[in-house]
Amino acid sequence: MKRIIAFVLCMYAVSIQVNGQKKDSVSSLLHLSIENLMNIPIYSASKVAESTFDAPLSSSVVTKEEIKRSGCTSIMEALRLVPGVIVREQTNGNYDIHIRGLDNIPPNAGFLFFTSSTALVMIDNYPVYNYLHGGTFWETLPIDLNDVEKIEVVRGPSAALYGPNAVSGVINIITRKALKEGLYAVANALAGSYNSVSTNTSLGYNQGKISAVLSGNFQNRNRTQSTYYDEPAQQYVPLDSVTAVKRNPLGPANINERYPNPDLAMRKYGANGFVNYDPAENIRFSAAFGIQHSEVQKEFATDSYSAYLSTAKADTRYANIKGDINNWLVQLCYVDGTQFPLLGFDRWRWHYNTFDALVEYKIVPIKNLSVTPGLIYRQAIYDDSKYVNTAIKEGLWSGRAESVTNAFSLRADYKLFDQRLRLVGGARADKFNYPDRFYYSWQLAATYKINDRNLVRFVQSKAYRTPLIIDLFSNLDITGPLGGRTYLLEVRGNKNIKLLTSTLFEAGYRVQPTDNLGVDLELFTTKTRNFSYTIFESGTFNPTGPLAFQGLADLNNLTVYAKQWGGTLSVNFIAGDWQFKPFVTLQKTMLYDYSQYANSPDAPPLPSNNNDPATYNIYSGMGTKIKHRATPACYGGAYINWKAGDRLNINLSPWFYSDQTQLESSNLTYNDGERGVEHIKGKVMLNAAVRYAITKKITLSLSGRNCFNNREREFYRADAPALMVFGGASFEF
């Protein structure tokens, strides 16, 4: 705390000299009015443009100006400015991101089940979801900060608005448009610690009804350490000393093939094009297209013998076409790519493509009532046949896997009593090819504007996660030596698996007692069930013959369900040339009916089930209740900005979280309370940034990330974060 105070006082003393030359009025802060600063428009909360004060759902917006002034170096890092979002660094520039938590469920699972699979990420309303096992491969986003106009975040189940996968919330990245008449160019360059380089450029043209933008981006970041964690040794060791290099039951892998660039954390580039054509007031067309290539080291899917970090490569391409014609909305999105998230193991390699089509029509049958029906089609194809021998079931699903969704949606927005009472409802029916049945989601929200400065709201909703490729289509045979003979474990998918489902009840209160102060309080409770995992179903030991053991495991639902209670408080306060936006979330998550045993009663007796599967199995936890400690009980941050004159801007962005404990599957393997257990200590970190405009077109920046050099790890067996200093320049012509 003393260091924070000293840092603030130091910057204050420096800025007094600049501020003394000319004192800006409140209305010139950030070149925006107080009204704009207090109520930034948002679209994602109801699919209608409105102020954040009026939005019916828990939602927040981070603008491009806030991102610039905070010194954020990536889209992922910018999410630390958003209430209710947990952002943990794994390696330099790579993060694990959750909305409100629900992470590491079930406990004692492999990394494939660690990652966030319940938040839907979109770019201009097209999903960039990973249908393999859920979540987002963040490094494969083709865009960068120069493309971002704002980031809108909706907290809570929103499948009725955006479809399956919006279980814990939605992150919608809105890209910039060419608003300036004529030709313009923007370029940004950053260089910093650990060979971190970020450059991006945009070239735009606006000629009345038509505008276009071409952009490119590049990032390179090295790791903050050179060692890897070795679970058997219980310490970080050089790469060639990691047990995974010496032996692995899933098959040998060349060290240079698995880790071609051991010092590299991230290297990626992307190129994008955006075209907008507005021939008439109620007719608008837009198209976006792009490519990206990425190579990162992060935590993905590993086992007790691994170094936990893995090298992931990806090449993707996309096209997004949208048309607004009077009250019609048509959107077509296509993504195609190749992913290799566990370099060195071809079974973790595939080609994929997704296609999304949406048609909506807005009807206004009576005054203040709008009804919007919609038709949706989605196809996701994942194919690993080019990289594995499908005849012997060498791949994760060994062939072509296709998931298809046909859906109908209906939204209604009704305002009554001089528009003080607003009712927003949504319903959606999804029909999948697998599981072959309908799933229904819904959302009901009510807001009541007591007066222009006070608003109360209530939300109840239900959402589910889309069927995952790995759940439905797993088709893998694992073989290896056992006592001089061979074992065979067949891993199969389950086309009748139940979809993960979450229900929410939420109450909120927003108050703006003065023009320069806004307070937003949200209280929520959720119940989430139908988590899935790989279950050991059966097996037989053979005293004779070539197979010493033959077993079956499948993807199935667990009995465990999670209940969460929490609240988020966020404040927006403007005082002169200062803007303060602190926020904090308190939450508690409980697990019910949880069993640590991932086997059925029919499984063979093994040490993993205490040699008694009839007693110790997936049903052994029925009637139990435990506190889930993988989600921090308290987390939050702040955006503190000082416009210290016409040219100088100073920003502080602290963030924090409380203690957490993550449990990985090797905790059950060793059962010693240390291996497979990561006690993540609570921490407070500070990011600081200074920007100075040499001219109206050239701005220099200096920023520090993790200014106190807090080296406490933020994720299971991850790299230790380090103090990083960045210097850069921005040009706009």
C-alpha cells in the first residue's frame, strides 16, 4: 500500500507542472462529455442499442479510449478492466478467462476440463467458440487492439439471445469503423521486457455511403522463465530433465517437436479487412474477412507425466457478412482452420470449419412493443483423418465429426407506464443432430425506472452449452505395454449426453445520485448441472492372450452440480480531470453430490477406486456438500485515470483476487496433498501507464505491467508473472 501511495504522489507531483499550464474543465475530460462517460452505449445486453444505465442485464463496456489509456497490451489483458471477469496469466500474454467462475469443475480433472467452456466470445456478433471442448482459443483471434472500438460483456446465462455456449456470459468485441472522411492511417508500436513486441496498423477510407478498413497485427512475447514444472520431482526443472521427455504412457514425443521454441510464450500475426456500405437510412451492409497464424506455449491438455505447458499452433481464416434491410437482419459467418494445440502428438491435430447463419425480422405490432423472431443454423465440422490412422482409432475421434444445430428464437421488448417499466423476454428452441432432441432456453428481464436517476431490475434465465465434439464423438483406442503384454483402453463418445445447463436469478440496482457519480449493484445466484467427464465404465484383466487388459471409458455426465451466490459492485465517479471506476465481486460456490471417483460401479477394482468400485464410484458423493475453492471468493480492480492537461494522461489499473486452490487429476494419483494441488495466493497487482501527445497525430506511451513485480503464480503450474515495462508510439494521419 505504501508503494501505491508513493507511486500516485510521484505522478501527481510530475503532472502538477503540466496541469498548471492549462486546467481542463470537466466536460473536456477524455474529449467526451460527462453524460457519455457515465452512460456508454451498449448493444449486447438486449440486442438493442441503449445506455449501460438502462440495460436490462448485468453488463459492462470497455472503450478503445480506456484500453489505450490503461496501457493494455492485448484484448485478453483489457478484460481485467471489466467487473465480474477473472483473468489469470499462464505465460506472458496467454490467459485463462472466466466470467464469474465455474472453473475447475469437476475438481481433480485434467486440464481439458480446467479451461473456461461456458463463456461465449464473439467478434461483431459472430462466435469464435471452440466446439471441440468449449471455450476460446484466445491466441487465434485474428484482430488486435487497433481493430477494437469497444468490448461489451454480459454476465449471466444469455442463450436466449445468443444461443448455446452463453452459459456464464458473453464477451462481444465490436470492431472500429472508418468514420473519418477520406483516407486515414493508424499505426501503433510497443516494445517491452522479455522481447515483447506488439505492432498493428490500420488503413481506412470513408467516402460517404461506403467505407473500408484494412488492418494488420503482430505480437511476439517470450516466457518470463526458462524452466518447466515436473510433477514427480515437485519442482521447476530444465526442459531436458522433465519426466515427460523421458517417458509418457500416451507415446513418446521428440522434445524438439513438442517444444520447438522453449523461450517463446506467443508469436502471432493477423490481417483483416472490413467493408461497410450504407445506401439508405434503413439499409446497411457490412463484410469482414481475415486470417491469422499463432504459436504459443500455454496450458491445455496434459497428464501426470507432462511438463504442463504445451506448444499450440493454429492457422485460421474467416468471413462475416451482415445485412440490415429495414427490419430484416441477415448474418452469415464462416471460419476455417487447422489447429495443433498439443504439438508432438498428432492425435491432437485437426482441420475444422464452422458455418453460422442467422435471419431475424423485427415486428412492431403496437406502440412500445417490438417482437423479433429468428431462424438460426449452425454447422461445426472437425476432421482429424489427415493426421492419424483412423483404422486403428488413433485420433481423438478418428474421422469426420459433424455437429448441426437448427434453432428458432423469439425476443420481445415492451415498455409500459410512460416507459418506466420495461419487460424484455427471449426464448429459443435448439434441435441438434446429437443429442437428437430439442433443448429450450429462456430469459425474462424486468427493469423499473423509479426516476431518471434510479433503476431496479430483475432477471431470470436458463441456458445450456452446445454439444461438444469430444463429448459426442470421442473414438480413441489407447494401447501400451503392461507386464510384457499389451493393454487396450477404448475411449468412446456419448451421443445421448445431457447438455450442461445453468439457471440464474439476479437482482440489480443502479443509481446516479449526481451527474458525475454512478453506482451499479448486482446480486446473483446460479445453479449449474450436467458437467461431463471421462468415466471408466468397465474392464477385464486377461491371464492369457496378447491383451493383458481391455477396458472401456466414455464421456458421460457427473452427478455433481454447482450453486453460486454472489454480488458485484461497480462505481463510476468523475471529479475534475479524474475518473475513478472501482469494482469488486464477492462470491461463494458450493458443490453438491461430488465424487472424486471417475468410474462406474462396473469398473474393475483398481487403486484409483480403492479396489472397490461398487462402493467408490461416480455416485459415491450423493448427499454431500463441499465448498469449491478454485474460484476466488473476492476479486476486482479499478480504472483510475487523470487527464493532466491537454497532452498528458496518467492511468492506474490495480486488480486483485483472494486465495484459490486448483486440483488437477494427479492429486488423485499421488494423494499426498501436494502433487496435483496448486495453492494460488491472493495478490494485488498494479498496472500504470503514461501517455504524452507530442502533436495531435503522434502520442508516446510508457507503461508498467505488474509494477510491484509480484511473482506469485496465477494458474496451476504456470509461469511466474514478472514486472514488464513497455514503451511505444501511436501515429494517426
